[in-house]
Amino acid sequence: MESRFLFGVMILYVFIMYGCRKVVVLQAQNFPLVDISLDSLRENDNRIIFSPSSGEFIFEVHSSNGFGKAIISLIRGPWPAKVCFHLYLHGLESFSINNGLFVLNTSILSYPPYSVLCEINTVGQDSREPLVETSPYWMSVDKVSIGNVISEVPLQNGYVEVVIPKIVFESEPEILYIEWVDFLR
């Protein structure tokens, strides 16, 4: 699967480099394709790296200013079994994902024991309902250290991993809206 993806990327690169306006993709290559649009006002300080692998999408969010918005459009292929975000932030004041039907919001408290809070609201509604870990809407959140250094909040050497629950993709959304805020921005 990864070799097909790399082959497709190389073909796309060749067409772009040589000014070809029409890209031909072989049907045998069924790799996922997404489009990521960052909020233009904050785009200079933010970037998102998309890494698909078999059965998993990983979006790495690098945000030097600590806040941003993005629209993720699924152009081709299905959503995989696992979608997660690696947020390279010092802490997570807020992360939200909107699939057009409902909005999930999660955060890590900035003081020990660094509890995770998760809430849901219907699109267009202002009131949020708190969720418990056993809810199918719960977004699991972990602090991940890089290297041998154990990172606590504020994270100095690591990232926050947010795993999106499968229920977000049951309606087969073509577009996801995400927002993030670092509490040490």
C-alpha cells in the first residue's frame, strides 16, 4: 500500500514539475487523497502534515502561534478505521472537530492531574454536554514524549495525540472542520 502511495506521489510530482494540467491516475492505485485548507489568517504559523498508512490517517499539526483552524476534505478513498491528530503544542486548551452534524471538543487541564475533558454539541447549538470515557463520542487524548524525556504539561518534547472516535465517520462526511488552541500561546 505504501509503495503504491509513493508511486502515485511521484507521478503527481512529475506532472506538476513539467506543467501538465491533466493528471492521469491508474485505477489500481486506490490510495486516499485529502485536501487540507488552513485558515488564511493564521496559515503562516501553522502547517499540517498528512501521513496515511494502512488503516490509519495521522495528521501532524505544527502550530508556532498556538491556535488555528483547518478544513480537511476527503477527495478520494474512505476514512480509515483510525484517524488521529498529533498536536505539537505545549498543552491543549481546546481541540474541536466538526463533521457537519455535531462538534466534539476536548481539552487537557493545565494543572495536575491533567484530566481530559470532552464535550459534544449539535451543529448550530451553543450548549455543550459533557461526555464520559465510556461514551462512543469520547475522544481519547494522550501526551506522547519524544525520546527519553518524559514530558508533562507544558510539553517541551512531545505532542498531544487525539484519536477521533469512529462515530464521527458513520455519516461518511466529506469535510471535517478542526480548530485547536494551545493554552500557552
